[in-house]
Amino acid sequence: MKYITLFRHGKAVEQSPDIVDFERPLQPRGVEDVKLMCQKLSENSIIPEIIIHSTAMRTTQTAQIIQSCFGKHIPLLPEAWIYDDYTSSEFLAFIYSVPDEILSLFFVGHNPNISDVAARLCVLFHASLPTSGNVTLAFDVDSWAKIQPGRAKIIAFYYPKLYR
């Protein structure tokens, strides 16, 4: 089995003329929401072996919080392309290159792409991930290269408003 947790970044400061989108940091609420989501994932034994994330500040901070919640030994892999528009086919091309010894990965990104990828991978997923929202998908394969669109099963779907 292979597991992908698609995790939207935490709530960031609002856009303004004083700060470019790429540099927007997390709000304090965003930090707390990410920690809460990590707690829920951990309670259900959903733990990453690697965290792949956009290079934008808010996704980098989200990935770093996830890493600190699960253990500093979990590698972070920043990928600039995640900030830009990408197709689910481009996402899959990247996933196909993940070493097969990794069983579980977290992918921290932005809407609308991250929600679009979730919907493409799992025909039963029809939501837009809110900030700090995440969905864990399972694939009954032994190699990342064997993942096919529409074949994932939803293992978990968490977002902060479920717990407030």
C-alpha cells in the first residue's frame, strides 16, 4: 500500500500591496490549526516518511510544523513547481519518481491545485480543501509508478472546523 496525504497550507496573512503572495506567512491561527491537524493525523497513525512542499513561505512553514510534530528526522523536500499551476498529470509524473521504499508521503500545497489532484486521484472526493485541511488517500499498489487516477480510497479527511 502507498499513502498520500494532500495537505493545504495553514491560514496565511491576507494579501496586501505590502507583501507579495509568495512571501505571505502563516497567521497564529494557521500555526495552531496545522498543529491540531497533525494531532488528529497522529492519533490515526497517519505519519509521513517524507514531506514534499511548495517553496512559498506559508507552505514551507506548514511543512516545518508538520515535521516538528512528527519528528525532525522526516525529510523536507521543497519543490518550486508546486507553487505554480500544475496538472494532475504533472503531479503524477512527480509521484512516479518517489522511491518505492517510501510508503507514506505528505504533499503540502495550494488550492485549487491540491483539491483538484485529490478529486482526480479519488472519484469520491468532491471537496475544496480549506486551509489546514487534508485528505489521506490509499493506493493498493507496491510501486508509486502504478498509481492510477480515480483508484484511491479515502482513509481520512480532516479540517479544523470539524474540531472547533
